Amino acid sequence: MALENDTQAPDFELPNQFGEHIRLSDFRNKRPVALVFYPLAFSSTCTTELCDLRDNLALFNDKSIELIGISVDSKATQRAFAEKEGYEFNLLADFWPHGSVAKEYGVFLEEKGYANRASFLIDSHGIIRASFVTAPGEARSIADYRAALTELTPVAV
């Protein structure tokens, strides 16, 4: 079962597509994080979803939200995926121990060996403020992200 909203997001450290180690707590008291778990690089639905995020990166950048993708693929696969598709955000390799971060967030599918499609919007204090998980094979929409982002930033009055 996926972690619930209004709970502390588990800290982790994983390599990105360049081999740089990214720690969730590095963003604490600096900026919110949109953590996007996806099953596998280069798969059709995952590619479509991440390309939608790439094409709507301003949704996150305009609100100073760090967008981070994460899958069980290796950092080399993540780099090839990012280069091929032009992703200008971190893709983290939850490669070894296999799916350990996805397991901490309750979204690892043991029978498949990868994470479900799940997104967690984490505030600058490390608290999960919004999340959504789709059924296997079902893509997340940009509308889902727009709605979830309102939980991280106050609406201007």
C-alpha cells in the first residue's frame, strides 16, 4: 500500500543518470519535490508520461518544484533514456538493492519486479502533501499533476 498523504516521506539516496548521488533530504527546507515512480525506461506508456512532463516542465519550474523520475533501471539506461527523449530533470536508478525506494514508498510490484506508476508531491519539510497511483497500464495525466500541485503551493488571492 502506497504511503499516505500528510506523512513523512522516507529519505533516500540514489544515483541519477549522470552517476551523481541525489538525496531527498538535500531539498528539505529548500524546495518541494515531485517524485514520479515509473515502471521501466523506454516502455511506451512511461515514455509518453515522461514526455508529457518534459513538455510541461514549466508547471514545476515556475513553482520551484524539483521534478524527479525514479525507476528500477540502471543509471546507464536512465542516461540513454534521458538523452534520447530530451529530459532535463533527474532520473534516479532504484537499481540496487532492487526497488528498495519503491518498496519504502509502498509502490513496488513484487510479481512484476518494478514500481507501479505513482507520484508523490512532497513539501519542503519532507511531508507528502498529495499523491496518486494509477492502475497497472493506466497513464497519469498532466491534469492529475495540476491538481496535486495545488497542495504544495498556496493559491494566489
